[in-house]
Amino acid sequence: MRKHALRIGMLLLLAMLLAACGNNGAGNGGGGAALPAPGTGGEAVKLKVGVSPVPHAAILNHLIPVLKEQGVALEVVEFNDYIQPNVQLYEKQLDANFFQHEPYLVQFNKDRGYNLVKAAGVHIEPFGVYSRKIKSIDELKDGAKIAIPNDPTNGGRSLILLAQHGLIELDESAGVEATVSDIKGNPRGFKFTELEAATLPRVLDEVDIAAINTNFALEADLNPTADALFIEDKNSPYVNILAVRPDNKDSDAIQKLVKALKSPEVETFINDTYKGAVIPAFD
């Protein structure tokens, strides 16, 4: 019995030693620890960025392997609205977002009491006016139904574009925040409907013309350079930006993303992919 008990004790001791060795191995890279990125010798830094599907997601997905080589694990999260990407960035569920122009961000900060900031300007998406009922703006009838975005900056942007083409007259003091109440001349009696920007391509059959953001136009298979009745010119001030928080703006991972977004490779990708519907505008 004494020999049997000794044998059992030795087996238990051996099992404990093997378990200790296994735990030491897990502490040195096992147990789901992040793997080193190629060429960095350390753990990859995760960077979670909220985007609109087109063209923003495509641009960032193009950069995933580039940033991986620099030790940044880029996660691209798609949104179909203009609210949650900023809310989740402010609440630190995201590290950055890429979907909006600076006037929209400024107004959003003002309305919500946020302090989100621009990290870099990347591209312009010329805003366009589309129709399924007419082929030329000259065919637009008096009293026509016009749909525009209901958010302050894009609504104002669309009204400015309509005014530039002589369809309405705006109060000059309204600026980029113009609303339908700032229309001081509407001699042809156009009727305006304000809707969420993402829904505008879906109402084209119900209105005569609609002013649509290029990202939503592209998602709806509308070609801004071929299908728009008219679009903004290349001097549009509405540059789409990478937005971040003040606390992470200068982080190494964000700066690597900024550099990658402003690279010749991205410029070539945008030009080759979108052929004038999206225009590089680095700053």
C-alpha cells in the first residue's frame, strides 16, 4: 500500500509540473495574445474606423495590408447614416471616422457639444442633382417637386447648388447653413421636400429632381459624371475628412493612417476607381 501511494504521489507531482510548463508557454504568446505585425517586432495596434460604404470603405479596405506592414490592424466598420459614426467616435467605440466634410463636423459639434477634430482632408465628392423624369434641367417644369437632404450643411449645400444654376435665389447671409426658409426668390414655385440624405436615391421616382450626396448616389448605381443633371465643380469646399478625437489625434497609429490616406497610391486608386466622381483633395 505504501508503494502504491508513493507511485500515485509521483504521478500527481509530474502532472503538476507539466501543467506549470503549459501555463508558462501561454504567458509567452499563447492564450489569444495579438500576433506581431510583419516587420514590427511587437503587437499590432488595433484601429477601428467608422465609414460610409462608398467610397470611404473601399479606400480604407485598400489600405489594410499597407497598414498591417506598419503594425496597425485596421478594422473598417460601415454605417448607413451620418449620426452614429460621430456618436461612437465621441464615446470611444471608434478610433476615427471617415464619411463627412468639415462643415458638417463643425455643425455636429455645435449641436451636440462635441469636440471632434479633423485629422486630414482626403477627397471631394461633387454634390449632384439627379432625376428619373427629365434628361435635362431645361425640362424642369414650374411647380416641380425637389428633394434635398434634411441635415443643415448638406441641405444648405444643395440649395446653394440650385441657386448657382438659377433655379432659386438665396439670402446671401445664410451661407452654408441655408435652409428653405432662406429662399428669397422662388418665381417658378418649386416645392421642397427635406429628407434624410441616405433615403434620397430611393425617392427619385416620387420627385422631379433630388440633390444627392455622391456616396449615396454611388451606392444606388448612379454615376455622378454621367447621370447627374449638374454637379458641383472641382473647387467645392466640401472636402471629406478623417475625423478623430483630440486625445488620439497625434497617436502613432492615427498618423500612420493619415500618411497612408494622403499617399500617391490612394490618389491613383481614387482616380482609377471613380473616374472623376470622387476627386483627391489632400490637406
